[in-house]
Amino acid sequence: MLNRTEEEIMSTWQGGSSAAPLVSIRCITYNHGDYIGQALDGFLSQKTTFPFEVIVHEDASPDNTADVIREYEAKFPHIIRPVYEKENMFSKGDGTISKIINPMIRGKYVAYCEGDDYWIDENKLQKQIDFLEANPDYGMCYTNFNIYHQNTGETEYDILNTKSKEFRSEYTLEEWVVNRGYTAPMTWVLRKELFDKYKRIPSCDGSFVMFSYFLASAKVYCFKDDVTAVYRVLGESASHTRSAKKYYSRVTNLLSTQEKLVEKYGLPEETVEKIRHNFYNRSYKLIGMNFDRENMSKTKNYNSSPKVKLFYMLMHSKLLRRLCVLIWERSR
């Protein structure tokens, strides 16, 4: 636990401990007993001139996540505002968590970070809030980040600069919807007035949908050279899985989401063709391994390569199909 008292944290706040928070840190956590302490330490290490609060939603974890949060709540009672669920809300699949946690937000700004990710820059919030206060036409900002692989202990540093082709720092709305980028939600800071108007679209990737909304609603700024947080990649999670079946379900769900976003934001009709072209060229192996006859047929309209035809012919054999799945899953 952070070696810092609540009084020390509040000592630099304008208005003192009784002032309303300018920023609400929104943290959703489940089964993160080994990680949530590091996330909370990152929040509490922030050096700011303004008050902030930490709203932690603990979703009935089977491990000791709730116990760890209670220890922090006891030491930082004016900053940590927890919600302890008795049954899992995420499994309902209807946005119940947001309905619970969003009305609790009191800040003018909302910062995001889930319980398995963490912040490493004590000036993160101050830099981002200073920017948004000075630039009212910007609706959100985010920063550079590192990626930590829990299984191997390896860290990839300075992602937006070292992997700029895969992780871009600037997007138009159409580019974002077509290419499904990643902008490290654990670094986001949003204006609450825009956040309140956001209408959820059911999707396996809520951050992809929300970032689309902010691109459509306001300007978005990236602190490309400021690494402020770490994205922790776990062996198995909602966004990372070794299962070819689960992963295929995710990418087909995202395809549907992309097409809905094209309609929602009135993007050009040819945008849908760009999305489908990307999908059928990138995912043809998954389509074959899952033996999705309908999409196998559609793939031929977007990729007529002889290697694709040969691959699909081989996938008619259950034995070869299973072998490909095993190779694919072990390579991830």
C-alpha cells in the first residue's frame, strides 16, 4: 500500500478536503486481487492542485479483491468510494454496471482505469486536466502507455512511438471505425458533460464504441510523448483469449459493431466495404477454422487468393481443422 496519508494527498488541493472533486476516477474491477492495490496506489500517488475521488466498482469477485479495497477505504475514506456487489453485474450484459456507477460521478471530468491496469506518472491527471481546462473544444485526451505481459513478465515500452503503425496517436472518425484502433482507456480523461450524453451500443468492446462517440462529438488530443500508464495483458480475459472459438465470436461481434457505427454517424457508404474488406482479409483463417460456411463464401468476394481457396478446401477435413486450431491457440 502507498506510503502516503490522506492528509498529505489533500494538502495541495484548492479548497481543501471539503471541496467537490474536479475529477472522478472510474475503476471497475473483478477478480483483480493481485493487481487492484497497484491500481489504487497509482490513483493515490497523483499530485494535483484539485480534489479527486476514486469510485471503485467491485463486481462480486471470488478472490480477495474486495478485502484489498476495504483496506484502502479504511485508510483513505474521503477519496475511495467503493461499491461492493453481492452478485456479478457484468454477466447481465445490459450495461448494469454503468447504471450503478455513473450516477455516483461528481467530477467535471472522468478518468478511466480498470483494476488490472495502473498509472505510473504522478502528474498524469494534472497534465491532462490543465490541457482540458485550457482547451474547452476538446472533449477528451489520452496518453502514451506501456504494455505489461503478466504471463512472461515482459514490458513493451513507449507504445505510441515504438509501435506507431499498430497503435496510432491520431484518428479521424472514419479511420477509427474502419481500423478498430486501440487508445489505452486506462489513460483517458473525459468531459463529464459529454460522457453523460453517451448512448451505449451493445458490443464486446465498449471502449471502441465510446471512443467513436468522442471523435464524433468533439476534438480529441493525445499526449504522444507522455507515458503515464501500463496496460496489463492477462493470459485470459474479456479482450484476450487463446480460444479460437471465443476470439472468432469477438471479431464477428466487432464487425457488426463497426457496421452499426457507420449508420449511426452517417459515414460514407463505401466505409462498410472498407470494413468488410479488412475483416475478410484479416480473419479468413479464423473463418475457416470455425467452419463458418456463410462467411467462407463471402470471403471469396474480398479475397480470391489461391491460398485462401486451398485453405478453405483443407478445412473441410475436421482433423486438419482441429490441428489448425491447436496451432493457432498455442501461438497466442
